[in-house]
Amino acid sequence: MLGVVRTTLLLAPLLGLLASAKPESLSAYDRALGRAVDRSQQKLESGVELAADHSTWENAWRVSSKRFTIRTTESRYFGAALAADLESMYTRFQELTGSRYEPTEPLEVFVMLDLPAYNAFGNDHGAEHSSFYGSFFAAQHPERPVATYYSENPTLMRMWATHSAGHQFVVAAFGSEPPLPLAEGLATYWTFFWDWNWAVDEFERLEAAGSIVPLQRLLASDLDEFASSPEKGHARLVQLGMLFAYLLTFREDTRTVTKGIRVIEAPFRDYLRDVLAGRDASGHAVHSLLTSDLETLQRDFVAFDAWR
């Protein structure tokens, strides 16, 4: 797509009027005004990109917000909208993790033109996730960007970007990620803010298809299991995201309880914060639930159906 800036130079009509007047008919004020307008017009023209081709990655738009820089060949408007949406998610990242981390430079997000360009970038920069998801955090790239590709579905686009921006944030804020199932559960849980009804529908579809993995196996999954096929990876991500929603929002002994804006108790949230910070979390009741009492969690999670 050709990205072209078209700017109307508002000073031009005034310049035309002044130029058409005879010198002797102009007052000193008019002549001074004409010189000032002329200087302003020249300055404006020198600072405006009248026709720039942003269709190639080398000349892609770079649109920055407070915490993100979006690089895209789509349009400046698209880049600004995506940056604003990620800013709103960043506050959710901070709220759940308890981190006040603010990047010294905006975090990079690369939105490739299409799937082939995305895959080519992934092949060069360690894209384990690209085999089953539409984005990944390129930790091995010098700019450590989120990499994704353009979709005309705005919700899907934001879900992809949010998932990997979650990984990007956790590494930036804490230095490393927690064990894989916790890292993926957290990142996927954040994506569900864009379309909770879709998440519930997809989870129920996977249940009906018999694609739900027992929690003991799910929480022990390694990267090879996630990346073994797009279908298996997708099913695991959805299940982990729903497990996080269940523990954070629905289960009585693990959910976050608030009174007004004050948090009264938050067992699973506090467990996650300790794990992310590298503190010993074995004393949490939630730790027992996720390990020695996993059969209880499995039974309750499968039986729960009050998602909406």
C-alpha cells in the first residue's frame, strides 16, 4: 500500500493575493506581512513530506506513543490506533503484575505487510511462536520488537499484538519470563480483553471437540508441545488463558476481590507477582492448588460453566 501524505498549504491563497497586488498599492504593513507569510510558507514547505512512499519496509511508517513505536507499511492512522490500544493494555500489564516499569525508549512493534514477510522475519530471528500464532516477541533481534503482520480484522490484529506485547513487557519489567505455561497463560489472558465472548465460545468449542488437555499435562508443556501444530498450540493457549481468567476472576478461593478501588484479597494475583519477581512462591495456597492439589483444580475447572 502506498502511504502518501497530502497536506493543504493554507498560506498559499494569502500569498496569491499579495503577489497579485501592485507594489505601489501595498502599504508598509502589507509588504511586511507578505515577507512574513513568504518566510512561513517556505518553512512549511520544507517541513512537509508531500509524497512519500511507505510501501516498503525500509521506508515504513514509524508512529510513536508514550510507550510504543509501531512500524508499519499500512498507514499512519493504523499505527497510531494500534499504539493507543497497546497503551491501554500496558496499564493492565502493570496493574496485574504490580510493576511500575516504564521503558526509557518506546517498545518496538513491527507489523509486517503480510504472512510471507512475517515468516521471513521469523526465520531470521527465532520465531518459535510463528508456527502457531500470529505474533511473537523477537528477543534475539537487536531492537527486541513484537513481530506480527497486518490483518483487516482489527480485533484479531490487537489480540495478536497484545499477546506478544505481554511477553515483551514481562521480560522488560522483570528481566525474564516465568515458566512457559505461566508466561503463555498470562499473555493469552490479556488478549481476551479484546473479545471475551469469543474466548468463551472458542473454549466451549474446544471442549465439545475433545481438545482440552488435562491440567497436569498442560502445566508441564514445553515449547515443542505448543509448536507441534497450529491446532494444538492454539488449543493450549486458549485453555491457559481461560484457566487464568478462572483463577483471577471466578474461583472463590483464588479470585481478586475488590471494594471500590481497594483490593481486599487477590490470592492468584499475588502468587503471580511473586513468581514474576523471582520470589519463593511455594508458601501460597495457590501453589499447592497448581501442584499437589491439581486433581481438585482439574475437577473444578472442567465443571465450571458460569463464564458469562
